[in-house]
Amino acid sequence: MTSGPYLTSPVVSTQWLFDHLGAEKLVVLDATVVPSVLPSGKHGYLSGHDAYLINGHVPGSIFADLIEVFSDVSGAYPFTRPSAEAFAAAAGAAGIDNDTTVVVYDSAVGQWASRIWWLFRSFGYDAVAVLDGGLQKWESEGRETEVGHVEPSPSTFTTAERPELWADKSHVERVVAGEVEAALVCGLPPKEFTGEAGHRARLGHIPGSVSVPAGRLVDRETNALLREDALHQAFAPVIAETQIIVYCGAGIAAASDALALTLLGHRNVALYDGSLSEWAADAAAPLEGVEQLA
């Protein structure tokens, strides 16, 4: 049990956060990452730290650098999950210990926040929730923000890994081959799923996958998650499966799918960390989509 505010769900409302803001043993994390076009012309990502400093953030929130701190920068692919030791150090540096309640948000549709939430979950810590609607909803309701840096008070965090929450390429290959029973869910936008768009050398999706785009899990007006019945409808083709493996381009949008499935009560969800960054890099790994049919 934590000594911070008690969570009953992996998602909290803006009102819940407003009511508890400033509470003892509560840490709020801003996990924003900004898509960009690099000078080389390639598509990439920039830290949301400048936006956090200049445009504003939820009062008292700590910036969580998902690019260089909460990911393994030496990994072969973007946003590779960190080791247990590195994650423990990152959490502790953000002022989080094993008695802390954590609320995490971003300025997008929640995929970056969901990734941080999934990392905590995979390292054995459940006193973490995603802010429903994120910074967009917080600001649209006229709630206060502040600019500038918030310095955390370093703490010590310990992990208890849950390897079953991750899937590797060999496991996905066995699913595709029919050797393992599991459903594959892709969180990419529809045109990336079909292979009509994208920035990887090989486009499309892993054979047998169901498309549940992360951006379609939220209400376009409020940015909050859809109601339970609508979420259930989105996952209807797979919700009864024994195991569900979620993936996307780099294991980020997939975390939004994992969050929604967890809200729906599914207890056997794994995230393919390498996702299409790894899968598409292997010329022998099959892909489906319009590009492959051309």
C-alpha cells in the first residue's frame, strides 16, 4: 500500500487530480514527446521539455524524459525499454519511491503517458494512473498551469519485474505461425496499418493483426477516453482472446491500447517492445498491406 492518494483505476479524471494536487506522496509526471522532422528529412521525436518549460504544465508536475531517461538510449530501436536498474534510477530521480502515487499525462492523446504507466506496471508498481484527457483537457477546463522547471526531491525506487507484460519478436513469430494462441492488435493510425502511409522502409502490419488505432480511443472534442461500451466495441474482435499482444511502430501507441484493455478488465496483455521498428527491419518477417499487394 502507498501512503499517497488511493487509486481505484489506472485512469484518473482532471477533477480527481485537481482535488489531490499538492497532496503528500503524490508525484505528477509530464511525459510529453513532440513528433518532428529532423534536419535530415527523416521523421523523429523531440523531447517535450521546452513545451513543459515555456508553454506550461500542471502545477508541480515533474518532466519525465521518455526519450533519454525512461528509455534505453543504447537500444537498437527507439524507445527501447530500460533495464530494471535504469528504470529504478529514473523513477527515484523523479522523486518517486514505493510509497508514492503517480499520475502521468502528456499533451497528445495519452500514448506517451500510457507508455510510462506501462513501464511502471511492468516493473511491478501499480500505484500509477494516466490523467484522462491529459494536458489538453486540463487546459480546456480553464485549470491553472505554471511555467518553468520543477525540481524533484530524489528518492529511492525498487522494482519487481513482470516479464510476462512484454512480448519479443520470437514470441510474435510463433503467434503468426499459429504455434501460439494470441491476438495481435496494432495501435498505429489506419493508413499506417494498411501500408498506405508511414516512414519505415517496409510498410504494413503483422499478418493476422486487428487495427485499433490509439488516436481513436479518445473523444475528439474532449481528448478523454471513450466510454466503456465504445472501447469494448473497438476491441470486440479480440476481447475474448486468452492473450492479446499489442504493438505499433515503437511500442508507444500500443501502450494506449494496453491501457484501454486493462480498463476493460483484460488481464493477459503483453506489449511487443520492438514493434514494427524491429519487425519491419527484418526482410524475412512477413507484412500485410497495400504495399505488399502492389
